[in-house]
Amino acid sequence: MKKKPATTTWKRAGLAATAMALVFAMGCSNIEQAIQEAEEGEVTITTGEGKDVTLSSKADIPEGFPSDVPLPDEIEVTSSISASDSITVTIETEMPYDEAVALYVDYTQQAGYSEVSRMGDDNSIHYSSQKGTERFIFTLQRDLEDNKTVTGALVYSNNPETEQ
């Protein structure tokens, strides 16, 4: 799997989006400092509920992310966020959009996940699947300026409260 540094623009955008999600989830008042520290490598924030959440701009896959999730050489990991029950990996690729979507839909089917929801159009998709207490969600979008770059997020969570 190819792990090269992401472009600064995409890395900042990914970290900013992740940080904004944290603001809403945690009510973190010092988020600008957390973003800056994450851009320099990695930062761990403790939520008001005592849960540790790690933001990383490293191209590494966090521990606990399923090793069978496909990340071929054409897909670049740009950042991640991890907590005890969920891991999000942001990605970027020039793989054709339709191939990237098929890659992850096929993965969920082969790994035994059931589709929970699917929303999208010719340029973006949000796909959610579940297997017992495990969820695998991916969101992909085509860059409409260059019409070839695909960015997105792969989310894995394992929470016993979500079993269907």
C-alpha cells in the first residue's frame, strides 16, 4: 500500500473537517491548537466523557483498522482519527471514481456486511453497512475541478450498542 504525504491543501481540509466533527462531538474549545498539532503529526484529545480521540496527519493506518479493507497502491492515506470504538481513515486517489466505489461496495459484500444505507449521485456516495456490532461506512467524492481526483473517508466502528 502506498503511503506518501498528502498535499498540504487536502491534508488541511481533511484535518479541518475531522476537527469540526470533534468540535460538535466534544465541545472542544481549543480546537485550533489541536489542528495545528495534528498537522505536525498527531495529537490526542480527551473528551468531556474521558474518551481519548487521536487526530493524525500521518499516512499510517491506525491500530484496530481492519487489515482486510482494500487500500491498493493507487490509494493514498492522508490522515486519520481514532478512538476506542471507531477509526476513520481519509484517502485520496486518482483511481476512477466508479472503480473506487466498486472497490468498497465489493469489499463490504465479500466481508459479510449488509447494506444499511446508500446515498449518492455520479460524483459522490455515502455508503453504510453493518455486520453484527461492526459498521463499515465510506464516503467518496469526485473532485469536480480536475474530474479525476477522488477523496473520501473510510470509517470502521465496533460498538455493541449498534447490533441489529
